[in-house]
Amino acid sequence: MKFNNLYSFFLKSITPLFCGVVLLPLSSCRSVTNTENMVQVWLTKGDESIKLQKQTPVSFVNNSNNIQNIEIDDSQKFQYVDGFGYTLTGGSVEVINRLSPSKRKALLKELFGNDKNSISISYLRLSIGASDLDSEVFSYDDLPEGQTDPSLSKFSLARDKDLISMLKEILAINPKIKIIAAPWSAPVWMKDNGKSIGGSLKPEFYDAYAKYFVKYIQGMQKEGITINAITPQNEPLHPGNNPSLYMPSDQQKDFIKKSLGPIFKSNNIKTKIVVYDHNCNKPEYVTNILSDTEVSQYIDGSAFHLYEGEISALGTVHAAFPDKNLYFTEQWTGAKGTFNEDLNWHTKNVIIGSMRNWSKIALEWNLANDTKYKPHTDGGCTECKGAITISDSENFTRNVGYYIIAHASKFIPADSRRIASTQTDNLYTAAFITPAGKKILVVQNGSKNEETFNIKYNGKTSTVNLSGNSVATYVF
């Protein structure tokens, strides 16, 4: 036994010197190059010359130097991660279904699979009824003008049959994918203006609307689709979209307190209620609701977008209510944006920023659309660029949103946990430990110039170079 141990030590010592020489078998060389001392590197450059390409691995060594450090400390653990992904709009489903069967199947596997050629999306957002990136406005209980249906006898998910069918395919690829859903509007007969754009929910229909959520969740469950969380309203302070609904903080609080919370409880609905779902410039919307202990009992957390405000708003809410979860649910890339600008801004803020401010998810906006940024409703977003552009039945393009999410989703599975990582003036970072024990570091270089730095972990360093305006994911 002592001889075997000595031989093993001797072999490990001389292998790096003799790999590739006939004195040692190739199996010994492979065992060295695949140790935990190697850091795998995946890179995307803002100039588009490299997109999510695997680079030459680098080694951890015990040497010290005077280069700047990014230190990883897995003894400091923060929130668990539920996932990364997109909103699967009705429009996304429509254009993906234009692909030939073989191309469609390959795309879904690439997006949701878990092999080396997939980006492993682990979280989706849905619209309850139509979003503005559907071909037309609809709810699940549309009636002729002047009619009402408080008992929801006309409720039907039939308009979502294609979405439901695609979700079943996605679940067959990734049975563990999680879903959050939000309405863009209540049925118009529940609203004080009787229109799809703007207006507010009439108090006399609070209970009916709460039951509308219950029917949606139960109906999806019958199809084998679990809705893990809902928000009562997408962008409640933006009544100009089509569809949309204005729901100020006090009204959302009353709706949850008087109807949604109690009705979920009485129907044994386990789906989480997440408030707000709008911009970072109004954290007081959330704190107003969570400060009410009667309503807070029903609430899992709050959701944010970043079209206004600063991503630090999530950290502000966490500091005030550390027992409530945070979700980053939407950010769009647009027709007029550049790959370089969007890659770097979104990685810095949506991926790294939201995670460093306690979010459990990071979602970009629309998964797919066509070359004209359609479909969308009359009055909906005309410049929202999907992560995927479907050109025709055989061709699609991966856009910047694909790579923003892929740098996280491909490497950070659900139930990973954020751990401590330092930053520098130009290097923005977020680090994670996966359930399998791998360490993941996402770095965005905010400088135009190449940055050289050490990844420092457990007293060892790995010296790497990251070109200017680029994003890298390091795995070790």
C-alpha cells in the first residue's frame, strides 16, 4: 500500500513533464488535464468576432503576482438561483412554429436541452392572456360589449392551445423548467374603461379576477404545466401599452389582501404571488405593500424591470425585507441597439447586477420574432428584438439576447447558489456554486481595453486575459 501511494505521488509529479512522450501513457496525461486545477473559459466579444466560444483552458497555480485579483469565496453564500431565460410570448410560439419540423425540434433542443450544444434555459415567463407581442389582444373570458361573467362560465384557455402544445414539448426536454406568469390586462368587462388599453380593475370584480387566476393555474395544471409564480399585473404603472391595466400600489395591495390571497388559500393554490413587476425607479411600490403585515403573509416577493431606475433597487428592497424573494423578469433588446452595447449593458445589469442584488432569476424579454419585429398587437412594441429571429422555414438567427442569457443559463443550473466575488473598476462579476460543486464566474469587461487579472480561489490563482467590451464565463 505504501508503495502504491509513493508510485501515485511520483506519477503525479512527473506527468506534467512527460505528457506526450512515450514514457507515459496518454491516459495519465488526460487525467492531469482534466483536474480541478483547470479553468474552462467561454467568451463573447462585443465586436461579434467570437460568440459563446470555448477557449483554451487555463490552470490554477500557487504562484503569486502583482496583477489585479478577482477573489472567489464560497464560504460566503447568498441566494439560491431558480434560473435564467425569456418570456415565451404567443408571438414567439407563432414564429417558431413557422420553422420546418426538423429545424423547430433542433431549435427547442438547443434552447432547453442539457447537452454541450444547448444553452439550457431553466426559467420562462408567460403572459396570462395576450401580451403586446401577440398577434392580437385577447383574454380567457372575452364577451360582447356590455356583458359580464362574474362566475367565469365562459373562461377558456383555447386561445393558448399552440402555446400549451409548445410548453409540453419544452417540458419533455426539460421537465424541471420553472414558470412565472403575468397578465397584461384583465378581461375588459372587469375594467372601468371597458378597453384593452389602460383603465383600472373595478373593485366589484376583485373576487372574479382572483378566481380568473385560479382557473388559469388549475387549467394549466390539467395540461401538465405547473405555474410556479404569478404577478397580479405586468407593468402596473404603464397604462399606455396594448393590452395594459393601471394598478397603483394601494390597489394591488387591496386586491391581494381582499381577494387574491384569501382565494388562493381557500383553493389550496401553491403558486407564489409576486408583486409589482415593473421598473427599478419605484421600490416604494413594493415596500408599501410588504409593510402591510396582513397582505405580506400572502406574498413571496417582488419583481422588477430596468427601463428606469437602478438595479440596486432590488438590494434596497432586500435590505428592508430580507425574508422576501426578488425576481428580475424583463429587459428588452431593441431594433436600434448594437450587439456591443446590449451585450455589455445587459450582462452588467441584468445578469450580474440582478444577481448581486439578490434576484433569484434573470430574464430577457421576448424569445423570438420575425425579421420585421412581429408579431405584435396594434399599439404594442414595434422594435422589440427577440433572442431569436425566424427568417423562414429553414433559417433563424441568434441575436444578442441569446448570448446574454446563454452566458449564465448554460453554466448555472437551477438550485445553484451565488457566492462572494470581488470586482474592480472595470471588471463586473457574479460567482456561483452549482449543486454539483462547480464554481462559475461571469465577468464583464466594461473597459475598451483588454484586462489581465487573476481568478483567485482557495489561495491559488489563474491568470486570464479578457478583451475589452467582452463577456466571459469561467468554470472550475
